Amino acid sequence: ELKVEQNPLFLSMQEGKNYTIYCNYSTTSDRLYWYRQDPGKSLESLFVLLSNGAVKQEGRLMASLDTKARLSTLHITAAVHDLSATYFCAVVLINDMRFGAGTRLTVKP
Amino acid sequence: NAGVTQTPKFQVLKTGQSMTLQCAQDMNHEYMSWYRQDPGMGLRLIHYSVGAGITDQGEVPNGYNVSRSTTEDFPLRLLSAAPSQTSVYFCASTEASGIGGELFFGEGSRLTVL
């Protein structure tokens, strides 16, 4: 059974600092997504990673995928308050997308 | 563009009542799915459909029924609501028959069962 584990589950950062969110999964998959969710809102797609070694960057966020280690990371550079949200990784297994529990990020001034 | 539309946004039920959560998409997507989101557990797949007339169970299907008579609509039915079904429900769709592309989510339906 596919299990997806994210850590940390809660992250409080100061503005301007860097940090990394980790996503480990238990079964081979060649497709991993990162989503952002603001409180009371729906999920917004950030990145889709399709192959080993894939790296995607958008603004202060950079995601990478290591399929051999079954690990994806979401790196935050020089955090700003607007990045405060919950971030989910999700791994695809045929017709099923399994989500991690989410990382609630709070960026403080 | 409307995208994925869910109704209602909020609903309160009593234990044992039935209801249907509606989901419609206007992107001609073949794949549609329902997830529930509970605190600390991410999203869990309830049922999915890869096209009209085809449905299958996800990770947590018990207590829920679905049907897919058209490409556009994918309603989720609770036949006898239980407090354990208190959750936020999201409908999602993608153009691929499997989850090959970006999954588009609706705004969510918050259900409380008393």
C-alpha cells in the first residue's frame, strides 16, 4: 500500500530564512505533485515532478524528486509572509493520488 | 471559466439523513474524483471515475455511493449520514483517463453530521 509521509507537519519560520519540507513515499511512482492550500480554500497546484532528478522552481519555492530514494523536497528560500499556507505532496499510483498529511507553514515577520 | 463546481458549500445533517453532494466540471475531463479532508490526514480518495459509466472505489469508500451518467457530473451520495462523515469534501478532475495531468479541485463542501 502506498504511504506518503511529510515532515515537518508544522513549521514556523522567520521571514528571510530558508527551510526544506520533506516528502517520503513507500511505493514506486513516477509522478509527484506539490499543492498549496490557504485556510478555508481549495488546493492550488504548485509543481508536478515527472522523473528522477526533476527540479522545478517558481519564485521562492523549489521542488525536487529522487525516485530512487522515494523522496521529494520543497525548499523555501528567503521566506516571506505570503508563503504562509499548508503544503501537500501527493504521489500518483495509477488512478489514485495519495496525499501526505500536509505541512502547515507560518512565516513570521 | 467555471472549472470544477461543487454544491452545496456548507451542509448540516442529522445522523441517518441522506444527501447528495454535487460536482460538475466544464472542461470535458474524463477523470473525476472525490476526496475527503480531515485535520492532520491530508486528503483521502473516496471514489473515482475514469469516464461516463465507469466508477471505482478509492481508499475510504464505505458509506458513500457515486454514479457517472455524464462526463460533466459526478455526484457523491451519503445514504445514511454518520458523525464520522463530518469532513470537508473536494471534487477534482483531470483530462487524462488516469491521473496523468494536473488535478483541478473544486472549492470544497463542508459537511457536519450531528
